[in-house]
Amino acid sequence: MDSGLIHTHSILRWAVLIFGLYAIIKSARGVLYKQEYTPQHNMAATLFIASVHLQVVLGLLLYVARGWAANLGKIGEIMGDSVQRFWTVEHAVGMILGAAIIQIGRIKSKNTTDAAKKHKTALIFFTIGMLLILAMIPWPFRGAIGAGRNLLPF
């Protein structure tokens, strides 16, 4: 099960990035060209938030399955080991924080009636959340600290 979860989680990262980029571009175009907030804008935001939520659920399952949650009891030791600290604290907290920022932006955007404000709110929150997510992905260049992963799980 662990192998299937990690593969799915790794592949889904690309959906999050693609849908996030799509939602950010749609919001930026809405701001720049003073567009109305259309069903396509809503769909872009919905796809982004849905993929982020699914990714967080899979990530939390992996957090437990891989034993990182058990490490929280010995946090003093974990903080001295860069690999365990990354997986136990940095990756998990950074991703959940990024997802929360994106969700807050989605809620604030949905609750606004002015189209320009909807686009601007979505653009700001989606971009901040996406940057945080990008910073916490275990990209291959993170191999120096032992936290790097291949771009694809194959």
C-alpha cells in the first residue's frame, strides 16, 4: 500500500502544479484584462483546490504509513537530522500551510461579489500558496540533504 500511495502522491504533484498554474494564469488575466469572473475561472480554482485537498489527504496517509507521525514524540532528536526534520516537520507543515492559504483565498474570492476583487484575491492567495508548495516539494536537487525525489516515481 505504501508504494502505491507514494506513486500516486508523486504523480498527483503534477496535477497540483498544472491546475495551480492554470488558476493563477486565469486570475492574472482576469486582473490584467479586467475580465468578468466566469464559470471557467471558477472551474480553474475548483480544480486547483480539489487537487490540493486530495494531495493533502494522500500526504497525511503517507505521513502515518511511513512513520513520520511517530517521530513527533522525539522532536528534539528529529530537529538535528536534516532528512527526518524535512519529512517530519518542514514538508508536512509547509504543505498544509500552503493548502490552507490556497483554501482561504478560494473562500475569500468566492465570497466577494466584485469580479476584479475576486481575481485579485485569488491571484494573491493562490500565488503565495503555490510558492510555499513549490518550496516544500522534494525536488531532485534536494538530494544534498537526502530529501530529494525523482521527478516521476518510475
